[in-house]
Amino acid sequence: MIERTVLEIQQHRFWSWQRGRSVTPRSQLRETDLLMLAVEECRVRRLPLIPTAIWRRIVHLLSQVGDGYTTRLGIDRSVDRSSELLFEAQAALMKAEVDRRRPRRDKIISLFR
């Protein structure tokens, strides 16, 4: 009985950890906000190119969002182009979050005719 309880606790810990790390439009929106702050910091510091660590994170996020953002970004590490595509990705993620939370209309089967 104790072994079963220990296994259930381990399972619960595993799945609660997985829930926190799952990729949702909301978590991606949070990440785009952080990346936008970093890009704006580059703009304030008048850096011509985005640093590599931030750039890799931007490319990874845009590839998760889809719609060919990474192909449109290409190898251009400029601050203006990156912020423009992050804004577009944020708009797509906001729409995806609204669609995800909107209740679906399933086909209603009539019980009585």
C-alpha cells in the first residue's frame, strides 16, 4: 500500500512539473514580452545587431509560432526587423489564445424528434 502511495506521489509530481513547462500560447506570449524588452534594451543601447543569446531565443520562439516567421526573418539580426516580427508573432499568439479559450460548438444531437 505504501509503495502504491509513493508511486502515485511520484506521478503527481511529474505531471505537475510537466504542466508548468507545457508550451501554450499564453506562455509564448510571456516569452515574447521578455524578448521584446531585451530587443528594446538593445535599441536603447544603440546596438546595431541583437546579441547571439537573445537572437537564438527569438529564432526558436518564432519557429514554434510558425507561419514562416523564421524564413521571413532570415539572417537579419537588426533590431527593427526582429521587433517587427515579434509584434506580428504576438498578434498571432493573442488570436490563438482567444481561440483556445473560446468554447467550441459541437454538433448537437437531438434526443427527441
